Amino acid sequence: MPLYQAVSVVGSVLLLAAYAGLQTGKLNPSTSYIYQLFNLIGAACLTYSVIEPFNTGVFITEFCWSIFSIVGVVKLMRMRNANRAAEESNAPEEAVRTAG
């Protein structure tokens, strides 16, 4: 099997796994890095696989899918960092309440 076909199979499996996880409630796009990374890696694999022979429609779709997935990963990272910062800023308050 040529490399581009193997890469496309991996991409398809990852995208379908993310979709199945979403539909079955096993993965939540708002909280799951796995969901976002499966979409990102799957779309990137399919983007690579359509370069030769070039398929404009699929390339545009998968390239945009990759970009949207990067946005999702960055959003999750920011949300988790904000939650962590909020927890750390509340920690001294909690210690005072329990000590008093």
C-alpha cells in the first residue's frame, strides 16, 4: 500500500473515531483533548493524502478542518489554564475558611 493511502486510512479512522465518540457521548468537544486531537490529526492526514493527485475540494475541506481543530485545542488549553488559575487563587481563601 502506498504511503498516501496508509495515511488516508489512519486519517479516516481518527475522524470516524472522533465522530463516533461524539455521537455516543464518550467524547465532549468542550472538554476532550482526544476529540480535538483526533480531528486535527485525522484531517491533517487526509489533507496530506489528497496532495498527489491533487483534489481541490477535499484539500480545502480537510485543511479548514485542521485549522478549526487547532482552534478547538487552543480554546481547551486556555479554558483549562483559566480554571487552574481560578482554583489556585481560591486555594488560600479555602485554607482561611477551614482554619477559622
